[in-house]
Amino acid sequence: MTENVIEVRGLTTRFGSHVVHEALDLDLRRGEILGVVGGSGTGKSVLLRTIVGLIRPAKGSVRVLGQDVSALSGQARESLERRWGVMFQDGALFSALSVQENVEVPMRSVPNLAPDQRQSLAQLKVSMAGLPWSANDKYPAELSGGMKKRAGLARALALDPEIVFLDEPTAGLDPIGADAFDRLIVGLRDALNLSVFLVTHDLDTLHACCDRVAVLAERKVLTTGTMAEMLDVDHPWVHEYFHGPRARAPDKGKE
């Protein structure tokens, strides 16, 4: 049986009287890329932030790598957080730091890691994210949108995580750049044995990357399955999304 690295059970999140999720269940399996989709306002990014502990749920539990996120504090919480990396949609880079310095930030929490080791590791992560050597010394204002995303990915990889969270990684990229990023994600998953929680609205990314898809609707995970299985789901939004004008038939070879 495949191990679950994330288990969300009975999750309810709300902001004041506005309920975003209610009794939501979701699993991420070890080694898979899970695409999370849903209409505007369904709380895709809220779910990601809740899983990593940036938002406290009103009810339910979130277990990551076998540990209850909300029950941890102090050193135990820090130890768990080192086992995942997060790439936010806009990169969330520190504007006053170079790319290399941004990637070094998570490494500063690692005891006994010498500055020269930290710099070498940061440069390695920048290369792994597909950026040229010259990008190390550039500042966020000097980067294109695609380069900012890759720099954010390099920082997410800084501590050799087991799980990577990606929030709309291809949003705003041209088709060629988006395709290159999709292939990078799959390549890194395969090379590093990562488990990937990927929030997206990009159908091409779902086809190119994802082993399974989870659809958020009606305050919960409405359904999960492969892209081929999504085509058979009898729900108005799901049908429109996967059969609409921007949809495409699944790859016959993958079927």
C-alpha cells in the first residue's frame, strides 16, 4: 500500500462567518504529483497554507509525514518544516537579497553549516532549478517572471525536502516557459523522489505533470483521480472544466 505523506481529515477553515472548507478530506501519496484545482474562491491556496501551518483550521486534522501539524511547536515544529519546501505564486523573494542569498535563507536554520558550504549549496539549488550561474548575483527586480519562479523553486529545494508545495507555478508564463517548468517539476520529482502538492488552474500542467487530480468544489474535495478518470465525473463544474473549450483529449499512450 502506498504511504500517505499528507493526510487531511475533516478539515474546516473559515474567516469570520465565511466558511472556505468544510469536512474536507485529502491525501498526498509518497512520490506522486497531486494537482489541486477548483474554481475561483474554492480555497486552493488556503488549503496549501493550512497544510503548512500558516492558517489554523477551525476543525479537523492535518498530518504531514505522520505528525499532527497543529500539535507541534518549538523544535519539533521546526524539524518537520525542514522536511518540506514551499514555492508561493509570486516567488515571495526578499527584494533586498540576491537570488543566492534568498536560497540561503532557509539554510541559516541548519546548525554547524559553514558560510562557504551554505553558499555552495545555494548555488547548486539555483542550478537545479534551471537558472544560469549568472542568476546567483541578480536581485529579484532584475529577474523575469519565469526566473523569479525558478528562484522561488530553488529556495523551496534548499533543505532537500521530502515534500514540495507549488502554488500556481506556471501562472503568467508563456506556453514555452510553462512547458519547460512542467518538465522541470517532473524531472526533479523523479530525481529527488519528491512528493508534490501542486495548486494550478493550468490544464496543460495537469496533463504534463500530475499523477492524480483533486477537485475542490462545494467546500470540500469533490473528487480525486487520474486525468482520464476526471473525464467521467458527472458534476457540472468538473465536466465544464475538463470538457470545455480549453480542454483536450487525454494522451492515448498514457491511457
